[in-house]
Amino acid sequence: MTTERVFIEPLGVSVKEAVRISARSRAHLYEKIASGELDASKAGTRTIIDYQSLKKLLASQPQGIVREHPNLVEGRRRYQAVQAAKAAKRKAKRAKSNK
């Protein structure tokens, strides 16, 4: 029996959830609400952001270029060099034992 998960899009999300989803600050989201770029309504004291409006806002943002931090690149190179040295050592040990 296979269980399949289905994602049901919410009609609206809280500001806290919108911050988590969008990786934008609360202040940024409130600015977008104030400018009319993001649809929101109040439920008592709670601000509910329209989910479709949030998706539309995020889709309209320009794509960023992701670059790795130089320290991560250097760390990976060192790790690969160590792994290559270990592999060469194992290979030499196997060759020596096979003689």
C-alpha cells in the first residue's frame, strides 16, 4: 500500500509563516502590504497574507546568483585531496599485499 502526500495550498498564511516561506523580513512584508503589492487581511489582531499574492510576489522577484563562499570551496578541495591521498594509500597497500 502506497501512501501519497498531497499538498493543499492554504488560502492565507500568517506573517510569521510568510517570513518562513519567503525568507524575507517582517518589515519587508509589511512594506509590500502597505504598498499594495501583497494582499492581506485582518482576522482580529492577526494579519493574514493571501497565499496566491505571496507566490506572485516571490515569482516576480529577480533570480539571484548563488556563489559559494571561498572558504567552502577551499575546504572541499582540501577534503578531496585528503580523500585522494587515502585512496592512493589503500591502492598501494593492496598492490603490495598482492605481490
